[in-house]
Amino acid sequence: MAIEILNPGLASSIQDRGRPGYYEVGIPPSGAVDLYSALAANLLVGNDDGAALIEAAYMGPELRFTTPAVVAVTGARMPVKVNGRSAPQWESFEVAAGDTLSFGFLEHGARIYIAVSGGIDVPLVLGSRSTYALGAFGGFGGRTLKAGDVLATGTGTGTRSGRPGRAVPEKLRPEPSRELELRVMLGLYDYRLTPAGLTALLDTTWTLTPVADRVGFRYSGGTLEWKERVQPFGAGSDPSNIVDAGYPLGSIQVPGGVEPIILHRDAVSGGGYAMVATVISADLDAVGQSAPGTRTRFRPVSMEQALQARAAAAARVRRLRTALS
């Protein structure tokens, strides 16, 4: 079976659960920015967890199917259409040979996930089918999708167990918000901020700018004050510069003390900006579904609280699997 890309939408790419294990050599994990929604889409069509699917930001693609398939769309709220007629989200449905899948305007959130029974068949690169566009590898030719591309689908579990009519229960469907509180752990370099600077980081309501992609999410709304220092050997002159260090996924940098940046799935693995805090793993999906203009606060939590949040996220995934089993 094949899927023809009639219109790629905006920044549409092939993703899966990512390629962990290579960050130390500068290769980020990539993978879906909203892992929960991607998993739900795959489970709905009977695919394995790691099957490749399409991620599209802000604007959905237009696809034509050459043979029948079972499809599911999750993530941001965006009207789904088959041959111009409404189709459901968070529920599997059938398409016939020759059918066209398209989307209306984005209503809430930022990214949708389109899973097809059998998964998207692209080569494995370092154990993953995810696109890393900055490195020009993975996915479909190492790039975002273009009109005229033809995607092959696989013959995995989806072709045997995928069926229409499966639905994620309403209580397990995340609802993106324009008012967001992100839990963070402070450090490693929060000590470089003055007390007033740290207070400003946590008390300011930051607004997500249009600079928000798979690499990082940039916010505006305040200014942070850094402690005076003698510029260390090997560090730049910006007050937030440090001698190069590794960047955790979700780490927050504030170049110049003006606009915080949350690093995400395609971010570089290290550099010379101080990480004043890190968004906990349980909240990274919410970052990925943030649309420009989202008002965001950072709330500090302890390691124990972060681990409790991770356990709660894992429990929600177990409930999702049970609901769709």
C-alpha cells in the first residue's frame, strides 16, 4: 500500500518513539514531540508502539490512499476529513482506495499524529525511523515531507489487528491549554541568577513566541538578572555563557537573560549556555502541544515530585493500553 502526499501541510515528518542512546555523540533522540498522542494513534490502528507515523505541526497534510487502510488521528484538535466529509479524532476509521484525507484549521494544540495500519515503511537509521532534519537522516529521505512524495506502508501488526471503531476514552484524551503550568527542576546553573533573577524566572507569565519547533520553544515576557562574574576561560561574553556542558532534554536556557528556550526532541546535545532549569519528562508532551501565544509559568518541584509525576504518566499509559486492548 502507498500514501501519496498531495499537500505536505507544515513541517510534516515521519517520526516514531525516537533513537535514544546517541546523545553523547551529538545525535538527539528525535521522535514524536508528543509521545503519548503518537502512542495512542498507533494503538488505535493496531500497530506496535514503535511504528512510524506522520507528525504535522499547525497545518495538516492532504493524503491520498492507493489501497484500503485503517487510520487514526490524535494530538491537537484539528477537523479531520475523508473526501471532504467529517471523520473522528482519537478513533480509528477506514479509508478506501482512492480516498483523500485532509484537515481543517487548527483549533487547539499544535501537532497532530496520523497513524496507518502497518506503519510507515521507511529505513531504520540507528534503530529508529524518526526524521532528524538538521542531520538530514532518518524518516523519508532525512527531510520533511513534500508534495509528490509517496510513502510505503508496512505489513506489521496493524494489517492483522487494526480495525475501525476503536476509540480513546474521553478521560484519556489530553486537552491542550492556552494557559500552561510546567513543572521544572532547578539547575544545574540556576545559581548564576541573582535572587531577583530566579524570582523573575518563576513569577513571570511567559508567552510562547512563533519560534517553536522540534529543536526548541522560545518564550518572551520578562528579563532575568545574572550575577556579575569574571568571564571564565572557554566561555563566551554573554552573561548566560558557561564553559560547554551537556544539555538535558527539556532544559531551559535564557541567552542574554531575555527569552527562555526549552530544548526539545531535535535539540543539540551540548553547548555554552547555562541551563537554569529543566522541564520534567512528564510535561514535555504538553510543551510539544503548545501553540504560539500560550501563556506559561514554570513551577519548581523536587526530585521526588518529578518521579511521582513520571509514575503517574506511566499509569496513564497503562490505562490507555487497557482501554485499547
